[in-house]
Amino acid sequence: MVLTVFERSVPDASAVSAALEGSKLGSFWIDSVARPRYTPLEADAHADLAIVGGGYSGLWTAILAKERDPKRDVVVLEGGRVGGAASGRNGGFCEPSLTHGRANGESRWPHEIDRLDALGSQNLDEIEATVARYGMDAEFERTGGITVAVEPHQLEWLGEDALDAAAVRSFVDSPTYLGGEFDGEGALVHPYKLAIELARVATELGVRIHERTPVRTMTGTDLVTKVGTVRARQVALGTNAFRPLLKRNRLMTVAVYDYVLVTEPLTEVQMASIGWEGRQGIGDMGNQFHYYRLTADNRILFGGYDAIYHAGGHVRREYEDRRETFEMLASHFLTTFPQLSGVKFTHRWAGAIDTCSRFSPFFGTARGGAVAYSLGFTGLGVAATRFGANVMLDLLDGESTERTETDMVRSRPLPFPPEPIASIGINLTRRSLNKADHREGKRDALLRTLDAVGMGFDS
């Protein structure tokens, strides 16, 4: 077994403890912004289009629906607070890919990957244009991104435009970097600001939003809540990792928990020690990978690596504070940036990702075409949820579009097995991914089998 760089260069345990001491359990993004309130549903209601979920999927669907038809009566029902789940807890990487990276998309839809990439780029451009058109304060930055190799075998995975270690370290200085690639297309956002700005724009367009209104059941297109029923002509479902209202989707996604740390703002001296003048988002190339970025006030957000599945796939608050994972992330951070020894983390948190077996969203309709859904974004939904919103509206409107004619949109991933097989399989797969990272990327029989049946875990 080959030790990874994070095992070869381990910081002192006291430094890890000191860095985490005093950190608050909660999303930095949500803490940094005043939270607007929307009243709960109080009685029965009617709508042309009812949307379940007040995150990116639901809010983009609401805005695009009103832009397509300003007279359409649209209501959004959110079980908690707008943007309070994945939309306010992610890293804020706004990526063009609809397929969780080109390699994943090319392995599944090689005949249309160029088309899907073009649609993804168009979608990101349209997000940028929407932010500008409505004057949305979302800290949108078109910074591009850097993929870094931190192990020798990862250098072989770099493309034609690979950079050597010196070139990568001229962008951002870490002793762990052996090479990398720069992609100038991606963007960064303040994810919670994006969510609340989407809600603001939606309401200004005439959308009604009701928070703290969980939908218990769906009968036809009637959405039943604790206080009343919303009778809608059409329904769009953007429930992310929460329990799907359609039985057909109950085994299509699993909730996997992702963990994140955020530092205090770096001083000018600390910033000078790492460079990072271009503010690019960064991800490394392990099967278990880290992602990290700068905030507007020069904090570093550092997350990923230790994706955790809890038996039963439930979304529960008690899963958000996992000390061993936060200690591991803090250790890996100090390995990545030893020159930042002494920095403190102010926030630590976690959130559930709606993972599907193909790592990219799937779509469909039910109830005679009156209900549409978009699910399974697997951690890359900041931008792709807008594409999914357009797909849902295309399907509800009965339109044949360039989006709906793709095999990606017309196909469904394989379902996960029921419990307890799901827990056994997912945890065995996590073990195999860890083993691959310790065997120079070599995938064992389990991973090769999953690759062959279309459930390959390659990122």
C-alpha cells in the first residue's frame, strides 16, 4: 500500500485541535446573510404550477416559468427555510458541466458529450446573464478552476494542456502540487446569497413562496400539507436528497453527507504566502477528493473527501457534526497549506447530497405528464439545477427541445438496491475507492464491475 501525501505529511495533532477550537457548527454562508422570511401556507390554495422545494431547483423553475409565461400562477412550497438545505451549504462552485465532468459524461453518452458540454456552457452563460439582468448580489465570479495532481500517478490523468508543478504553484502555492490543469470557464458564487436572490426575483415576478410547509403526500397533482391542500394543474418536484413524493424515485437517489470547514479571513501576509491572486476554485484528483476556494473576504473553504452514507439514507441534523471527519479535513488542510499553520476555522458543517448511480441528474414525468422531476445532481447542482428547471418546464409544456432530445435527459440511471444491501454496497465501494487511492489509482474487481454496469464511482 502506498501512503497518500496526506498520510506522509501529517501535521501535529495539537495543531489540528487548535485550528478547530472554537469553530461554530453551522453554514458560514447562511450565517453571513440576513435570512428573509416567507409565511407558511395557511389554507387550501390553487395554482397553475406548484413547485415542491425552495432550493435552487425549485426557485429556478419558478423564475423560468414566469419568464416563459408571466400570467402563469406559480407557488413554491418549502418544508424548511428557502435555501436552507443543499443550496445554502455547498461550496459555491458554479460549474458548466451537466455530467459531473467530461470523463463521466463521455463514458455514458460518448455520442453526445460535445452537445452536452455546449448546453452546459450555455446554461452557465445564461446564469451569469440572469444575475446581471436582475441585479442579483450573489458574489458571482468567473474565476475558472484548477484541477491539481497531488500524487505521481495522477499526472497521467492530466490532459494535453497539463501544467507542471512550478506552473501550478505560480497560481496557488502548495507543496502537495505535482501538476495540474486550468479551466477558465467555471465560476464561484456565494451559494446562500444566490438562493435568497433567486427567491427575491421570483417573488418580484409574482411567485408565492411558503416556507415551513412540508408536503406530506401527493394525490394526482394535489399537494397535501398539514394545514391545507394546494390543488395545481401541474407540479414540479425539486426535493434533492429528501424523500421523493413519487414512489418510482424512492430507490433512485441516496443521501450522502459532505463535510466542510471555513477559516477566519486570511491576513495580507497569509495571502501572500499562498498566492492565489486569481481566486480560482481548486479540486484535487483523488477518488476521495478535496475542493477548496476563497470567499469574498479571503477565508478558505475546504471540504470533501470523506463522503458518509448513513444506514437508511435519512437526512438528519445529528449527522452534521462528525468530529473525526472535521479533524481529518483540518489535518489535510494543514498538509496542503503548511504555511498557514496557526489559522483558525470559524465554521464547520455538513449537508446531504442527492447522489444517483450515474452522478449526473435525471429527469422525467408522471401523472400523465402533469408532474415533472429533476433529481440526482450528486454535488454538482449549483449550475445544473437551472438546466434541470428548464427540462422540467419543457416536459410540462410538452415541448420537444434540444434539451429533451438528448439521451441523457431521456434515460434513467440504475436504482440503488434496498436496505440493508444499499448500506453494505455503498460502504464496500467507499472502501474500494480508498484502496484505489492507496494503489496508484488501480481499481479493484468491485469498482471494475460497477464501471461495467454503469454505476462506476469515478469521482
